[in-house]
Amino acid sequence: MYGLGREYVRMGHNVRVVTMSYKGLPAVEQVDGMHVYRVKGPRLSKIKCTSIEMMPYLLGAFSMVRRLHKVKPFDVIHAHFIFPDGVIASRLGKRLGIPFVITAHGSDVPGYNPARFRILHRLLLPLWRRVVKRAEAVICPSSFLQELVKEKMPDADMLHVIPNGISRNKFSAGRRKKKVILMASRVLERKGFQHCLEALKGLDTVYKVHIVGDGPYLGQLKKQAQMQNLPVIFHGHLDNNSQELKILFETARIFVFTSSMENCPIVLLEAMLAGASIETSDGSGCAEAAGNTALLVPHGAADKIRKALLYYINNPGKAEIYGRKARSRVERKYTWEKVAPANISVLSKAVQAFGGKFTRP
């Protein structure tokens, strides 16, 4: 969302971002040309937001956008996540008479994260369908997510597939690669870290294993590494713009991401941009993002994960080719120069459907 908003500004659009507050962040600030407004709320965690914590945001964001619209009217609302922001956008669109477009991101779609939201999605399905139906367009960052939306809305004709984006300058692929296997993400059970550790059990290799990320499954993962006597280096959470994270991504030879359920994972695009040899899941949005530039394995299949790791380890020349192909794929399909104009095209058509056009600052 940050990268997309920044690119909107670069393209000449006036961008106002309404989002949730979190521990000490200013209520109002300007970030790379975007005007950011934060709604006060009780959010306690940086890595997740509960449905209860979303409730005050629903009311606060609705009031804030109405006030901002009175000062300078919006042409269009681009909401991220069907719940809760799509609900806000739907009410505002009707009240203010302006179009809204939603980008779905995964957990806001029934069936994507059933371990956490199954009951909630079941209860709120009529509201979910109403919000999706009212939107001028719903952008899905992967065909996989689009199909999940269609399962609940078979007659939906407002769906567009536009992938997530990344800055081509985020990481360089020019650094010398080290014998490092890197895994990075929020540490949740569905992300599959544990299956990679199982695949590494007893493997005689000089490769070092680094894990970046924090989350509720981290303690269990550390116990597993200790029991298997694996010398894993756990970094915990690293700031996305830190030099430490940059060096890890740019020097790791192999990147493993065998999540069971993903949309268009940014972390995978980052590893591809850095020129790593990618091993990822053969289902959901992982395979779709990586295309033919990765070795694909079934989620949870430690034996297949191990076989793919050994292929890269024993064939460094071929591993390097995979890394170059991955970088090239990102540059062709996933840079903001490709992704942002596609989003603007959808937003512009939504505005035109309401008889308007974009105004520039």
C-alpha cells in the first residue's frame, strides 16, 4: 500500500491515506508526498489486528474520511481489504456519491485463512457479498485469490487481477552469494518453516540457515531446531529497510518459502529481486508469483523440500541460473512502473462510470 501510494504521488495524484494508529505514530503526517491520517484505536500487536480492535476503526475512519472529503472532495476511494476497509468504503461511497475500488489481500476472503476467520466469515458472508457487489471493481493480486472470491460470488464481473508490486531498487542481485539458506516471513504455522527444518534434519552441508521474522509460532520453531540440533540463526523481526535485512537477502544463495496459503507474497518478490534461488509451494499464489523461476514443492512435504534443496546445493551453476531468471521475472512483471498504472486504469474507469475524471494537484 505504501509503495502503491508513493507511485500514485509520483504519477501526479493527490493521495490521502486513512489508516489505524499504532503505538506512538503521529496522528497526521506527510510521507513521501502522501498525507497520512491515523485513527485512534486499541491495536496491541504490530503483526496482526483482531476483529475487536477493528471495531473502533470502522467508526473513526468513516468520520475522518467524511471530514476530509468536505475540505477537498475525493474522486475515488481505493480501499485495501474487503473487511474492514471495504465496509467503510461502501458506506462512504453511498453517502458521498463517489466510487470505490477494493484490493483484496487474502484473509479478507472466505476460505483463505480458515484457521483464524472461518466462523467470522460465515457470520458476515451476507455483508461481505453486499460490499463486493457494491464496489466498482475488486482487484485481486493473484488469480488464486480471484478464484476464491468467485467461489462466494460466482456472478462477480468486477474482478481484476493485478499483482502486488515492488521497487526494483529494493535489493540488488549483484552481490556475491554465500552458502546461506534464508527463510523470512511472519512466523505462523501455515508459513511452513517447520517443514524446511525437518527437511534439513541430518543433512550434511556447509550451508548456514537464517530465519527472519517474528510471530506466535517462533517458540515452537526454536524448540524444533534445538531438538534436531540444527544451528539455525534466528534474527527475529528486522526492520524492512535495515542494512542487516538487505545484506541477508542479497547474499543468500537459497530462499525457501513453502507456505500453505498465499496471495502474491511480497517476501517472495523480494527474494526473487535479490536473485536468490527460490524454492516455494506449488499451490496458491506462490507458484503463480514465481512462475518457472523456482523449484516448486508441495506444502508440508519435507522429503520433496529436501530433494529441491539438494538440487540447488549440488548444482550451483543451475542454482545461479534460477536466481537470474527470478530477478528478470520481477523486473518484467512486478515493478511499480508496471503495477501502479494498471491500478490507476481501474480507478480511472471507476471514476468515469460516475461521470467524473481524476483531478490533479
